[in-house]
Amino acid sequence: MSRIGKMPVILPAGVTVEVAPDNTVSVKGPLGALSQKVDSDIKVEVGTHTDKEGKEHPAVLVSRPTNQPRHRSMHGLYRALINNMVVGVSKGYEIKMELVGVGFKAEMKGNVLEMNLGYSHDVALQLAPEVTATAVTEKKGNPIVTFKSIDKQLVGQVAAKLRSLRKPEPYKGKGIKFVGEVIRRKAGKSASK
């Protein structure tokens, strides 16, 4: 059995899950609603799960029909996607990114993130309506851009797109990086005598 696939997805208070006849899973919670089409071979059902102390919790259970490699791979995948939706509608996802470089700036104008990244022109990034962003620049600190959304995949794609505009380079560490990310540094050429 897939270790991830056989684990139940425990539903927190205020989160409801519905499975449509065409195997579309809809998750509603305090922060919004998400849905995901699940392969017809994978069975998704809403039931209860009893924990070690004997308490029952509402949960989503995912099962597969056979042990074929295709079914095994989808089992864990769809359980993880459903879990991401449940966490998204109950808590949400947040990614923080840091712009490292002299003169690097970022500010939000409506739904567009406008940045100065050391190029001869300003760079603008249009955000999806499901993603909210804030840009904060503290004195003597690098600008920090924070993305928030209920969709983990979408917020990750936006962060990856932003990072691709100016990847961190290994000599001075200039570029766009995730907060807390460690950039492997290289020694530059040393002056020869």
C-alpha cells in the first residue's frame, strides 16, 4: 500500500467535502472553495476515522482497485492533492521571497507586482485573482514579497515565475530567492601576483 495514500485526510472544523458522481472532489472551508477531478479508477469517500484515543473524526478516505503501478502512483497523488485542498481552505498557503541586490525594488499596483531588478527596464508580473501579494521594504533591508492563496499549486507557480525573472547567482548572491533559502556561494577569481 502507498504509505501516503492509505492515510486518511482528517477534516478540520468548518471544512466540508463532497464527491460528485463524475469523481470530482469539492472542498469548501472558511477561506474559500476548491475542486479537483480525480481519476475514475480511484475511489474517494467521505467517512470517519477513529484515532488512537478512540475519538471519531470526519475524514476523506482514498482507495485504489489494484496494485498496478499506475494505480499505486495515482493513489498517493490524489490523497496528497485532496490534503492540500483541505489545508488550503482552512489555513491557506504563504510564500515569502526576498529581492537581494542594490536598488532592487518591489511594489504592488492593483493586481500587478512592479519591480526594479537591475535591468534597463522595470519588470511587471500580473498576478492571478486567486493570489494576493504584499511587498514590504524595510530600511536597510531587502524588499520582501509575500504571496498568499488557498491553492498550493498556483501560489508555488507564481513564486517560481518570480524567481525565474532573476535567479540568484553564486558569486555575490544577487537575485530573487525564497526567505530562508541558502545559496551555495563560489569563490571568485583571486588576484594573481
